[in-house]
Amino acid sequence: WDAVVGFNKLPGLDLYYAADPCYIAAIAETRSWLYRFGSRYRCYVTLERSVFAPQAKTHILLIAEPEQAKFRKWYGTSIERFTLLPPGISRDRVAGHDAGVRRNQVRSELQLHDDTLTMLQVGSAFRTKGVDRSLLAIATLPDTLRQRVRLLVAGRGDASSLERLARRLGLESQVTFLGVRDDVPQLLLAADLLLHPARTENTGTVLLEAMAAGLPVLTTANCGYAGHVLAGEGGWVVPVPFDQMIFNRELARVLASPERTERGRSGLAYVQRTDIFSMPEKAVDAIETVAAGNRS
């Protein structure tokens, strides 16, 4: 073979597709120093070092630009070894001329009234995606606003603890766990706001899919694609470290603001003028370049 491409951190790779965040940085940010004495930590850091150490030859296909600084800080990886790939959103996610018709159809199917403020969360790791944070924020909304909102949660996972939390907060009639759905693009068109207060998120593809659907976004700054939300003015980004009170206030402000519609339009315009689609082509170019170098 001319090149070995890996999706896990392993020694001897010619190219590594960096779908996962910098492990050593994440541990430093979230765990106590005692965790670093464990065998799991030592194993994972050894594997990560085999890819990112200065003496390694592996070329890194990076999908989340903020992670580059972390890898370079912890391992001293030269910048020439990174290729930043576009996000790779499917072009059929971009809202077309029939977006309004599709929106009305889905809202009718979900029994959403015209004046219902519908928020959507997408993702299978409910706690990681911050569904509990969303529930807590909804519970603090002013009464007149809270009575108008619905939260739809799409994804695989055990929602029992979150359903109990919703009942405890008096939100059981306003929160619906939809399970796994194959119509997420339609749900994005039907919603009024995408919530994504994730605890950790290497990229956050759904942020760009929402912008492509003309749906404004409220997310956290630790998401890899939050920079696109800011660059395209497609929504609002809450700073980290996360503060529930700040998020509560921001959600109330966003829901009450007529600016939501304009942010949705701005996000769609950004997607239409920005290359967020060509990940496969750029990855192939990088692989062919490394393979050609190996053959020569």
C-alpha cells in the first residue's frame, strides 16, 4: 500500500483523521491530577503521542480548527503536518425554495401551533449535548414565554432521567423525546431555534446543518464549529466555562427577540457563500499527496 490512514490514534500511521479532541488537553481541563496515574490515561496519551509528537511523521487531517492549538501546545506538533478540512455538510441540507412548505407540513404533523416557539436538540449523548441544561433554562423563563415553548429532542439514548427532570420542573407537557429520526433536516426547518449547550463537542455538525436550514443557533463556545456560528452571525455562542445562570438569561433574551429571524437568514447566507461541503475532496487530495511522497 502507498499510505496507511487511521481513524484511531495508532503508531505508524501516514495520515490520521482527527475526529476526536486532544485527549491530554481534555483530561487536563476536566479531571484531577490523580487521574493521570491510571493505566487508561497512560495508554491513551502514549497512543496520542505516537501521532502528534514532533518526531512522528503522521500527517493530520483536522476537522476542528480549535484543536490544532491544543495539539501543538501539548506535543509541539509542527503546523505543516496539519491539513484543516472543511466541515463536510451535505449540500441537500441547504434550505430550498420549498422550505416554507416543508416547515408547515412538519409543524402540522407535530401539532405545533403557529405561535408555538419550538426549540430542537439533536444528538444521542443527551448529557453531553446538555439537554439537562436546556430543561433548567426553560424552567426559568417568564411564565408568559414558558407557556409558549416546546422542546423537541431527537436522538438515541435513555431519556428516563431527563423525563423525570422535566416532570420535576413542571415541563412534561412541553418536552418531547422523539427518539432516533431520519428526518432531521425537516425538523430543522420546523423549529424556531436550535439549542446545543454541549459540555464537550469536537465539531458540532448540527450547528452548520441548522444554519443551512436557516435556523438560528444557541450553543456553547467549546463546540468546534461555534466559530462558524460567530463568523456567519447565525446565532449566539455562550462562553465557557459554562454558567447556567448566563445561559438561562440568554435563552430568555433570544426567545423574546425579533432578531432570531435575521440570525437565521444570516446563517443561511454564510453557508451559501462558504465552503463547508468539500471535506471528501480535500481529504482525498491530502491522502494522494502523502501517498505520492511515499512512492517517490
